Amino acid sequence: MYLPGLPSLTHELGGSASSGQLTITACMLGLGLGQLVAGPLSDSQGRRRPLLIGLVSYSAASIACAAAPTILVLIVVRLIQGMAGGAGIVIARAIVRDLSDGATAARMFSILLAVTGVAPVCAPLIGGQVLAFTSWRGVFVILAAIGGPLSLAAGLGLPESLPVSRRHGGGLRVTLRTFARLLSDRRFTPYAASFSLSFAAMFAYISGSSYVLENIYGISPQLFSIVFAANSAGLIAMSQLSGRVVGRLGSVRLLRRGLFGTFAASIATVLVTVTHLGLSGLLVCFFVLLSSNGVVLPNGTACAMAEQAGVLGSASALLGLGQFGSGAIVAPLVGVGGSHDALPMAIVIGIAGTAAILIYALFAPGGSGRGRPGAGRLV
């Protein structure tokens, strides 16, 4: 929501393009770390209580963001805001797997992605309009206000999905042992890694596109929000198409095809940037990149969590750490050339998209047309 105002935010607080993008990095890192806490906690304490604590904390942290006097303070409170918000992400995924599995789970993850995808469509549009009469601080005040109804809705309308009989004891030793097992599980790690790298390619676009499109190509914050919304609409549309055909094609096959789309868009982004083919070519690359992630994200999640019954919160936490940790890494990298250089963003997108498909091709179990693990090839 505050992406259209990121250039003005860094100017007002006396920061650079890289320090402004560190506010994104801090939130992404917080989202990953928060999931490491909330995921295992929800396996032992149930889903509702950690979720409610996270939502209330999110509103408080958003108020702190609005009041931040310096870029350093904003980076710190964005980290806290991200940690609080991570509870919602990790627990939502765990609830889906509590209630469904197989193709049904993949279909539910597609629906979940569509719900969360409404935010990228609406938030920059709303943010661009909000910035017409207030500053980026007003955006964070609105985010804090949104946390109230979310907390109320979860408190009154969300039943507990993990019965006491399916919970297991917590503790640091148990949690670390569970994480170690998951990281050594070939049914989890290759899917999680390719999923996370595809997301990293998309997040390089998210964190760098406002500088590239506004500062280099001269579009307004309002037009940027429309472009961003159009690309996000492609992500939502493909996630819903994926949900409709996953029962016939399987999650593994759809994940493979989505990763190939991410790879093609990533390489094309580098070529278009290096050869200076212009704004239209770059916008096509961005649209394909996000649309491909509309297939990768729900099916990557389904594949990674398919064989993890009993430790779904922990599996979801590691998946979230990989996803948002990779986002935290790429966000400052896209700004290393300054706010008027698109090449670093293109290079990061190209590397992440290529690595995603290579890891899948070399290490993932592959799968049959019904999405069960088995011998599989890249195409």
C-alpha cells in the first residue's frame, strides 16, 4: 500500500533508495522470523491464540510506523510489524492443511492466494489515491485501523481447526529437531526452495518497480498503482485457473509449468533491460512474471506440505521463512545502483528465476499427472 510513496518516504526521512528498500527488507525478514515462532507455537497451542496475538500486535506496530521520526526507526518498527503479521500467514496455511489435503488442499491454497492477492491489486491503487491527500504516514494509520476489524473477525468467526488430540508438545529442542528433519526431507526442501526463489524474483519486481517506473520512465504514483494492479490481477487470474485444473493435472505438473514461466519472464527482463527495448517490453515481462507466480505459489505450497502431517505449522513456518527471507535479501539488492538504474533489479530477477527452475529440475522428486511424488523430468 505504501509502495507508490516509497520515493517520497526516503526523501522525507533523508534516506537513499537502498535504505528505503530496507524498510521492505525489514518487514519481509520479520514476516519470516514471526512465522518461525507462530508456526510451531500453533502446533502445540492451537491456531486461534497465536493468530489473535499477532493481529493485535500488528495494529500497534503500524501506529509506531506512522510515527517513525527517522529511516532507522522505521526499519526497526517494520521488522516488528512483519513479525506480528507473520502469524496470520503461517497459521492460514496450516489451517488449510488441517482441513484438506491433496488436490483439495492445492485448490484451497489457490483460493487463499486469491484472497491475499486482492491486497496487491487494491493496496497500491488505494495507496496512490491516499497519497493525493496525505503522506506515507497516513497509509500506516490506515493499516493500523484495518487490524481492528481483522482481530474482531478472527476472534468471533474463526473456529479452532487443530483439536487438542492432534497437538504436540512444544519446546525449543522439539522445534529445532522438527526443523532439522524438514530441511533434510527431499519431499519438502526442493519444493520450498524453488517456491521461495520464484517468489524472490517476483519480490525484486515489487520492491524495485516503483523506482524504475516512476524515476526512470516518469510515470506518476497513480499510474504506477494501476500498472501494479494489472500485474497482480494476472497473478490472481492464474491462481484461480490453477485451482480449477489442479485435480486433472496435479500440483507437481502445474508447479513445473509455473516455474518455467518464471524462468522465461526473468531472462526476458534482463534482455529487455540490457537492450533498452522500452517500457512496453518491460511491462510484458512483469505481467508474465507475476502470472507465473500465480501458478507457482499455491502449487509449491501444496507440494511442500503434502507429506508433512503432524508438523504442518512448522512446515508452514519454514516455507514462510524461505519465502520472506528471500524477499528480504533481494529488496536492498535491487537498489544498489541508485534510484535511476534498472539493471540491478533485472539481474536479481534473472538470477532468482533461473535458480528456481534449476533447483526443481535437479533435486525435486518430480511427479505424475495427479501430483503425487515420483520420477519426473523438467518438461
